[in-house]
Amino acid sequence: AQSVTQLGSHVSVSEGALVLLRCNYSSSVPPYLFWYVQYPNQGLQLLLKYTSAATLVKGINGFEAEFKKSETSFHLTKPSAHMSDAAEYFCAVSSPNDYKLSFGAGTTVTVRA
Amino acid sequence: KAGVTQTPRYLIKTRGQQVTLSCSPISGHRSVSWYQQTPGQGLQFLFEYFSETQRNKGNFPGRFSGRQFSNSRSEMNVSTLELGDSALYLCASSLEQGARGYEQYFGPGTRLTVT
């Protein structure tokens, strides 16, 4: 079975500062990893995904994540936060022959002006 | 290309009633998954359908059921509603079976409130 743990349920950053959201996974097989964002009263939007190609993955809106097998991590970063980045972020894991996503508990990001 | 659509967006039901939610996937997508989102339990997988067949089911009671039609549209049904069924129900579609290495595209969700 696969699972993810997101460290920190809430992160507050200043506009222009680095955004770092932590995700650790557990999987008995090579995982597929995803980051999604959810704005209030909306569904989930895919930011980026890792599917065993490059370990550094670039996504939309300036976000990127690095897959580190030795640390079983897939942390999400953005060099400079914007007010529009305020949302809830979810890390998710899947694997070959697995027909579902297993989500972390989510991290809410607030951006201070 | 139109995104995943879900109807209705908001629903209020009474305990003991039953409810049907609808999901239309992105054109060409044959896999449809359903998730329940609550503040306490987070995002939990309900079931996944591909070509009208349920390929995976989450750990939910039998009151939760679903189906997929030949045009890939999907419905989920909850019978004998309980207060704890109040949640945002999200539908997601993808080109291939389930998540695997492919993106799942989510709809805006149906907000169900059980009173």
C-alpha cells in the first residue's frame, strides 16, 4: 500500500519569499507522485507529477519538485511566493496497477503582503 | 476542450434519503474516479470505473455505489444518508485506467449537506 505524509498543516510565507511544502511517501514499488492545488470552493488542479523520468520536475505557476528516493521525499518549492499562491496543496501517490490516488492531509498556504 | 463537469454543485438532503450525483468526464477520457473530501478524513478514494467496469473500490460501506455508462459519464449513489456523509464529492477523469502515470483531472465537486 502507498501513503504520503505532508509535514505541516499550515505554512505562512511573505510575498516574494520561498515556498517549501514537504511530502514524504511510503511505497513498496516505484511510485508515481503528484502535487495538486485546491482553491476555495473548487476542485483539484494538477501542479506537477513524477513518473520515473527526471527527478526534478517543473510544473505550472513556477512550482517545481524534486524526487529523492534515498529520503523518500517529494518536496514542492517555488522561489518567490505570490498572493495568488494562497490555497491548499495536496501531495498524492499512486503506483503501477493502482487505480487510485492516495492523498496527504494537505497543507494550507497563506501569503502575507 | 471542456473540463470535468459535475451536477449538481450543491445539494441538501435529510438523513435516511438517498442521493445521486453525476459526473461527465473530459471528452475522450474513459476512466472516472470518485473521491470524498471532508475536514476530518481528508480526501478518500471511493471507486474507479473504466469502460463501464469498476476496477477499484475504496473502504466505504455498501451504501455508496456507482456506475459508468457507455459514453463514460458516471453516477454515484448514496443510500440511507447519514450526517457523516456530508462532504465534497469530487469526480476525476483520465485517459488511461486510474491514476498510474497519468494525470487525473478533477471537476469542481458536489457539496452535499445532510441534515
